[in-house]
Amino acid sequence: MQFLQQVLIYISTFLLTLTPAPEFVEGVVGQPRSFLPSQTVTQHDKTISSLIYRGLFEYDIYGTLVPNLAETWEISEDGMVYKIKIKDNQYWSDGSKITSNDLIYSAYTSPDLNEVATDKVDDLTVMYTLPNKFSPFLSLLTTMVMQEGSEDAGHELDPVSSGQFRVVRVERNGPVVKQITLWNNDQEQEIRKLVFRYYANEEEVITAANLGEIEGFIGTRQYKLENFDEYKYPLQGVHYSLYFNLRNDKFADVELRQKLEKVLPVEDLILPYGIFVEGPISRSVFTERDIEFNKYDKTFKGTLPGVSFTITVPDVNEHVELVKQIEQIWESKLGITVDIKKVDPTVFYDEVIKDYNYEVLFYGQEVGRDPDRYVSWHSTQKEGTGLNLSGFSHVRADRALEEGRNEVDNNNRIVHYTEFQKVLTEQVPAIFLYHPYTRYYINKFITGVGDKYTFSLKDRFMDFSNWKTVKTL
């Protein structure tokens, strides 16, 4: 029976590849490696994984955590045990039912969940037991659930999946993947095929766009193409900032850091690059609206005689360009001496970040949707492999971050994270700059593309249900 079912699935998949339907073709630089949630590395692979899989929870268009596969969930009084029941009659693309065995397998293979004990309660229910209380735990369950045994099945690019889309065709030229076709299972949507076509470099992608081979692509710089519109989406899961290395006595004086912040017209400086970062928990329901995050004071006058330091920056044109503007402002407004050290991005981590080898650092960091910022700002994270790049340490901030992790109720979490934001804004261990734009170019024959809350690159397809094509088949 199972063999017959697989044959029928194979036949239906083959027929879908032949079915004429409106399609959207995106040009991609590089090669796909794996769409399995436990193996995705590149932003492109993560995008396709998010389209073909589902998690227990997901974030909606407002950035709010909502259930997907999950039907009900219970949290123990001590906040250590989470019991999750999935919806009944949910199926994989091979026709088999999604069960608790798949949840346990996915947790076992997920780097975010492999320290969490998972126990099967019944075919639809799993109990997760945490080693420590961790209030953002439900946000970890947005990790995509994959079918039990997926890593051993050998179908990294055409796996059994459960999402709105499914991979129906992988076209190769020898070992090189040329094209991957996804089928949209939502019959209400107009565009039923989502095609990814692979190229060696961005120049080839631009040529393909001019030849009409593709309808969309992500550009690393600005292009003027006759038949394409440019959409600039800020990636709010990334923020670029200037980090003061507080391990260095040069920056021990908070007033020095405050003066450096006051003379920078950040919102003007960042206009070509992105949107303003509203503190360490930016543009979230947890962002404290009573805090003035832009500290620029055009009337401020002051000097910092004898002060000199170096800004270390990845050797990328737009990064260096912005840092040069900052250098000029600090030197002219405060009379200090600033040097710029440019480092090859491919060795930046090993030569700069790894041993905190900088005085002032220009750098971009990724953050999660949950307001938890423990790994970026708690004092225990300022050494070793920690991500506290400034080496910031403050009792009030530490306490707020600890309590925020221990509190499940969002109203109480807001209290703690408000305190954390106040301390960080007062102490200025970093100057937050911008969430970077991603430039997405879409053919003018595609309509319905709108503004959206883009936390990561995969969110460019958030409103795909509204997209339509005016091309004829």
C-alpha cells in the first residue's frame, strides 16, 4: 500500500511540472545545498525551507507569535515544561500523517533544541523539558518541523515537506543545479509555480533579467532596468552599529561616549543604507516608546582634546563610505583624531571579532524576533565566544535581562526589557545606526507587491498571495 502511495505521489508530482500555470521566476547567485531545516546555511536555502515546511509556531505579518502546526500548548508553573499538541489530520507531501515522532526527530536534529528533553505523550503530543527556565522558548518552536528520517533519506533538495509549497522538479546539468520549481498548493492564489534559476554571478543575473528569463532578483547594488521596479525592504533582524570596546580604558568615561553620540546626525547619515535602529530591541512591541533613541543635538558644542582612536570596519564600499563620514564629523565637531582600519570581510571574524581586536567597531549583528538580548549584552557574554562586542557590564542591565528570560507573562517581560533599554541608552556602549535595505527587483508585469514587515530575506514572499502576473501563458 505504501509503495502504491509513493508511486501515485511521484506521478502527481511529475504531472504538476507539466501543468501550464502562471509562474514567477527568481534569479539566484550560487548553488542550493539543502532545504532540510537542520542543514540550511545560506539565506536562499532558508527561504525555500520556510516555504516548503511548517513550524509549530510562526510569526504573522505584525511580528506576533501565532500557532501553525500547534493546536494547544501548556506551560508548567515553574516554566520548565512545555506540552504541545499538534493539529490532527496534518499531512506530509507523501501523504503520510504528521505525528509527534516528527516533532521529536526535528528537536533532536535542531541546534536550537538539542539540549531540550523531548518525550512523546501520544501520537499528537510532545512534552519539552528545558534544562533552565527560558521564556523565549516558544519562539524556538518556529523552527521548521521535518519528517522523521529526513536527514538519511538523501533528498536534500526535494524532500518530503508540509508547507504551502512543495518541490516538484530539480533540473541539473551534471552536478550543477540549474533550476528548481516549487508548486503552490493554494488553489486560491494566481501564481502557482515559484521557480528559482541559478547563475554563477550577479552579472549573469542582470543579463537574464534584461533577456526576460527571470521576473525577480536580489541586487547587491542599485540597478536601473527598463522593465523592473526596485523595492527596498529593511531587514529588521540585522542592525549595524558602532561598538565601543569598553575593555579599553579609552572608553571608560560615559560622558565621552555620550558626546560622540550627540554630534552624529544618524538619521541623515543612514538615509541611503537603511532605516533607523530604535535601540537594542528595535521596532518591536517591546520597544519602549518613551525613550528618545536619537540623541543627536545640533546645538551641542564641545571638545575632546587629546582623544584618538581607530574605527575598524569591513572593507565594503558602502560601509567604508559611511565610516568616513562619521570620522569627518567627529574630527570637526569634537577635535579628536580618528583613523580607519579596513579589514577583508572574509577574515573579519578571525582577525577582528574573535579576540575583540578593535577600539571602535563598525559591524552588523543578527538578532531574533523575541526581545531576549542576553547573548548580546549580558556581562557573562563579553569574553570567550560571547557576542557582547562592547564588553558591556552593568548590574541593572544584567538583572533586567535575567528576569526577562525568567518571566513568561509578556506584560511583566515588558517591564524588565524597558529597564534594560533605559540602561543601555544611558550608558551608550554602542551607537545604533541602521537596519540595512535589501534591494529586490521585480518585473513590472508582476503586480500586487507591497510594503511589508521584513525581518529577514524570506519575508519578501510574505504577501505572495497578492501577486499577480499580467503576462499571457
